[in-house]
Amino acid sequence: MLIDQESFSLSQGDFIIRLLVSIGIGGVIGLERQFRAMKENSQGFAGIRTFIFLVVLGFLAAALYYLFSPWIYIAIFLGVSLLIASTYWVSASKGDRGATTEFSSLLAFVLGSLTFAGFIEMSLMITVLIVVVLSSKFRIKSIVGKITAEELYDFIRFVVIALLLFPFLPDQTYGPYDVVNPKEIGWVILLTSGLGLVGYILTKFLGANKGILLGGIVGGLVSSTAVTWIYAKKSKENEILSANCATAILAASSIMVVRVLIWTFIFNKSLFNSLIPSIGLLILSAVGITIYIFSKGKNTAIEGAEMPLSKPLDLKGAMVFGAIYVVILVVVSYANENLGEGGILVSSGIAGFSDIDAISISISKLTGESLDLRIGATAILIAVISNTLVKMGIGIYAGSVALRKNLLIGYGTMFIAALIAFFLL
């Protein structure tokens, strides 16, 4: 044993392993910094060797902390900090005010100390994060350069709502049938607006023109109904692209079904497990028919078929969604108490005409409390089918003849899968 104390012990074998890990950490960070300096024709003060020395110095300083005195570690850390500060002062006086390498050097010293103390997994995770951030300099600059003031303000609004408003909502039930919970409503609004924000970001920075399949998937995160309307109209403008447009619509519908599983997983694990066979079959059929129709139209490409971007954070729409969620929750509770199983299924089918998310969350919250598990699963499946029929109607109404044929094939396959899913329930 090199160190054998009540609070800390270290064998020779562990010492060698941790030292090698420290050398590797310094080498990885130093490699990125030296490569970046060579690419930019700049003279960074720290390369591979310097970073290895910094990490090993942090490693040995931690050893001296345990062997002799904590003050030795503090003195070495202050000395390293003064050295790094002086190099920054010199580079800043020459006009280079970036401090990324200097902060990386301090982190390298601390990582060496953490590795010596035995926090190897933590050190490696932080190292990976540092290298990813360091190597993403130009990509981050490119992304930041594309961000508008409205997008920045909307992101800040979302953070304020998530961290300052949502935690203080009361977590208790009110209203008719004792099912209205402000905390749950806030959670629904937060999830919905967050999903829209993520969809907006993906649409802005990836775009639908990277592939029609990708366009449908990204658009499906925001609204599969919007995707249906947009690509249905596009198919009428250029009928030769009908197979591509059908791909986007069916891909968005596939994502819609996946969203149902996500909501049930978040709000009701038992219902999620019950729906996996039936909804899983629907997903497989939707994905399979999407790939089939995609293969028919993969030789053509859509010009300028980007999803239109409206607002990054649609709080008004999210609040409307929250109101719909409350209404559906009360209606389903009323139907369950006064109309029996038939009323629940009818109300689910009607709710699916406008939106699948609200009814999925509502049924998930009530299943196991006032709803039987089988009835809850059946109600969600009916909502999925009614929502799918609405989108098929939009596609047939607004799309080309060829698009109608493809959608009838696609949604016909999904409908047959849905019938089989009922037997699985």
C-alpha cells in the first residue's frame, strides 16, 4: 500500500492504473488543443505534452495532499493558476482574448486530482464533455450565428417557465370529479411547448430537404396534421413527387403513434406495458409501409419543401392544448361515471379528431384510478384510429390522385394492423 489512512488508501496497482488514466486524459485534451492551434495557425501555450504535465501535476498534488498536507495542494493549485493567468495576460495583450485553453488547463489539473482520488468514471465523463465542447467551436459559432433575437427570447421564456414558475404550481386536485391538478396541467403545457421548441430547432437546423423521410419525422414532432396538409398541397403542385409527399405524411403519422407510447410511458407505466403489443404492431406497420412508399419515390427530390417555421415557442398554443386536456379529462370522467364504457370510447374517438396528445395524456392519467386498464388501452387505440382517419381525409381532399392512392395503401395497411391490435388487447 502506498497510502493507508483511515479516510483514504491506495495500492501500487491502483496508483499505476490511475496514473495511466491521467496521462490519457491529458493526451486527449492536449491533442485537441494542439490540433486546433495548428489549424488556426495560432501559438497556443499548451499542447499534448503540456496538458499531460498539467494532469499529472494535479495527480501528484492530490497525492501530496494525502501524504503530507492539504496546504501543499493549495500552494500548487495557486501556482498553476498564476502561471495560467500570466499566459492569458500575455496573449490578451497581443489581442487574443479567448480563454478556452486557459480554462481547459485548470480543468485538466482538477481532473488529475479527481483521478488520483479514485473518481475515474467521473473524470472520463468530464473529459469527453470537454473534448466535445472544444471540438465544436465552429459548429457552435455557426449555430449561434443563425439564432434570431426572437428565438433567444423564446428559449429564455421556456427556461423561466420550467425553472421559476412550474415548480411552484400546487400539486393537488380541484374542480368537477376532482381531476384538475394545476401541477399536472403545467407539466402538460411544459412538455407540449418543449416538444414544439425541439421540433422547431430540428426543423431550422436540419431542414426537410435533407431527405423527405427526415422531413416527415421532424415535422411529425411538431404536428403530423400540419405535415399532411403541407405535403398534400405540394403533391398537387407537382404530381410526380406524390410518392415522396406520401412518405413524409406517413412518416409523420408513424411519429404520432410513437408519441402516444411516449405519453403513456411518462404518465402511466401500466398502460404503456398494456399498449406495447398493439401500438407496437401499428408502429411496425406504419414504418414498414413508409419505407415501401419511400423506396418508390426515392429517385426524385422535393425542391424547397421546407417545413414553414412559425414561432419557436408557441405558449398560446400550448395553453390552448392544456385547456383541451382539461376539457377532455372532465368529459372522459363524466362519460366514465354516467355513460359507462361506451361513453368513454365515443368521447375518445371524438377527441382524436383534433389532437391525439391530449386524449392520450387524459386517458393515461385516469387509467388505473377511474378507468379499467383494458378500457383505457381501447380508448387510446380508438383515438389513434380517428386521428389517422382525419389525416387521411385531409390528404385525399388536398392531395393529388397519385397521393390518394399511396395514402390509401399506407393508411389501409395501418387500419388492418389496428384491427389486429384490437384482438391483441
